[in-house]
Amino acid sequence: MKYVLVTGGAGFIGSSLVEKLIKNPDFFVIVIDNLSTGSIDKLPRNDSDRLLFIKLDVNNYDDISSVFFNYPIDYVFHYAAIVGVQRTLRQPLKVLEDIQGTENICRLAKNTNVKRVFYSSSSEVYGESVDFPQNEDTTPLNARLPYAAVKNLGEIYLKTYNNEFGLHYTIFRFFNTYGPKQNSDFVISKFIRQAFKEKQITIYGDGMQTRTFCYIADNVDATYNHLLQCVENPNMLPQIINIGNDNEITILELAQTIKKLTNSNAEITFLPPLQEGDMKRRLPDITKMKKLLNRPLTPLHEGIKNILDNNIFY
Ligand SMILES: NC(=O)c1ccc[n+]([C@@H]2O[C@H](COP(=O)([O-])OP(=O)(O)OC[C@H]3O[C@@H](n4cnc5c(N)ncnc54)[C@H](O)[C@@H]3O)[C@@H](O)[C@H]2O)c1
């Protein structure tokens, strides 16, 4: 049995990964989460014999160390973080506290011989790029806002623990991800809510900023397949992998697509642009991810239909 710890495991991406992990009888999954934006309802229900939930704050060393010293943890997915453009802009000092969480994970992973740490970094580390598609090895990092700087420093912690102590790691740079169970303050779930319940679908700026949207199953399958590779090959070198989709659309096109798929009468309207944090363009190079996924990416309209069929909104 392999022990896998998922921090932030009651969140959108974490809980979706947990669903996949517990289907494998070789894994015992420990979820820790402070439930600040996550919810126990997002966790699978029927598999409690290999799933343990502990409510705690990863930024608190004493709390998190008790988990590492009580369970023989093999792999850590460190996904806990304050997330969301608006939320992170509103609470910059709180965002900076997440540096402590990543330091705690590195230190404890090293001291308890964890086999590998998988870290959820973000496309935000590239900042406002001029280099497209954004490549893990060649595109310069240009983090400015606290959330991006914290993710960048998190990456540096992992690299440094690898250099000094040989801690194995993989950095996933997640680009916009969407799917059932996502909180409604993210653009796709927000537009769906507005399309159903409100008179307007609201866009910041002129809607010409572009994004790519990665369906949650593509994120989870790629990261899970990578875990299996690392189980197979414990000495795999450190990796940095963009996890996203390379189909680029404007936010206006996204609003129009959602309006159509929901048969909504809501009007698409434009708000003043955000002062900060709304990049003009994002487009990842996902050559590495495609090899891991080994199947076609989920098209946007199919992913949105899955959300509508699931009918679960947070
Ligand atoms: N969703 C995306 O598009 C996206 C894009 C880039 C990066 N990411 C990263 O992926 C990870 C997961 O994001 P998500 O979209 O699932 O967000 P989410 O808010 O649904 O999940 C984050 C989880 O972490 C928990 N958490 C926050 N601070 C914690 C702490 N100090 N201790 C314990 N638990 C804590 C929250 O309660 C929540 O359950 C985050 O690290 C995020 O920065 C997500």
C-alpha cells in the first residue's frame, strides 16, 4: 500500500484527483484541508476504508508535522492555497502566508523520506508573457503579484530542497481549469450561474483577452499518469509540466458559447477592466502533458456540457 497525501484535497482540483486515486487499491489517500474554500461534500463518499480526511492548516508546522510523523507518507500532492484572482488581490498578506505551507511540506517531506512532492504551481508565474506558446523551459518567468510570487517561490523551495537534499519533485503549472465542483467565482462557473440565474453575463474589459480552458479530467488523468510513472521510476529527474489546453479563445467567445449551450436570454455586458491580474493572453505549450495524457483533450463544449449534466454548483 502506498500512502498519498493531498493537501487542499477538499478543493476543486484536489478532490477530483482524490476520486481518481482511491479507485486504485494500491493507494491509501490522506486528505488535509482547512475548508476555507473547499468542502467535505466534494470528497467521494463510499471508499472510506482507504480515504482519511483531516481538517488542518498546512501553514501550521505543528499541525501538519503530526500527519507526517503518524503516517508513512510516500507521495505528496501539495495543492492547498488561496486561489482566485479577486480573492488573492483582496488578501495579499494572507496569500503570502502560503509560502510557509510549501516550506513545511518540503522540510517534512525531506525529514520523513517522502518519495516525491507534486506541487500545484500556476500559469501566473509567467506573468504577462510576450513569448507564446508559454514553454516550461524557455519562457521567462515574470511573477509580480503576491499569488504569482508565492507560486514562484514555492517552485524555488522545491528546486533548492532537490539541490541540497535530493528531494524528488514535479512542478505542475496549472492553466485555467474548469469542471463540476468548481466554486462559482471562477469564470466558467460564474458565466453558467449568470446564464441561468441572472439577466446579465458580465465581462471585465472588452472581452478580447484570451484564455485556454482545461477540463478537469484532462488535468487529473495527466497528473495521475505522471504519478504512476514516478512510482515505476523512483529516480525520475525533477520535472516542470504545464497542465492546460492549447485551444485559445477570447472571453467574449466563451460568454457566447455558454449563452448558447444554456439557451439563456441573459445579455452579455462589459464592466470596466480589472486594475490588476487580468492577463491579455495565455497559451501553454503542452507537448509534455499530451504525452502523459495519451488521449485527445476534452473539447470546451463537451466539458461545459458535462458540468451542465452534473448539475452540481458551489
Ligand atoms: N483552478 C485553476 O484553474 C488553477 C490554476 C492554476 C493553479 N491552480 C492551483 O491549483 C491548486 C488547487 O486549486 P483549486 O482550483 O482546486 O482551488 P480550491 O480553492 O478549490 O482548492 C484549494 C483548497 O485548498 C484549501 N486550503 C487553502 N489554504 C489552505 C491551508 N492553508 N491549509 C489547508 N488547506 C487549505 C481550500 O480549503 C481548498 O479546499 C491551488 O494550489 C491553485 O493555486 C489552480
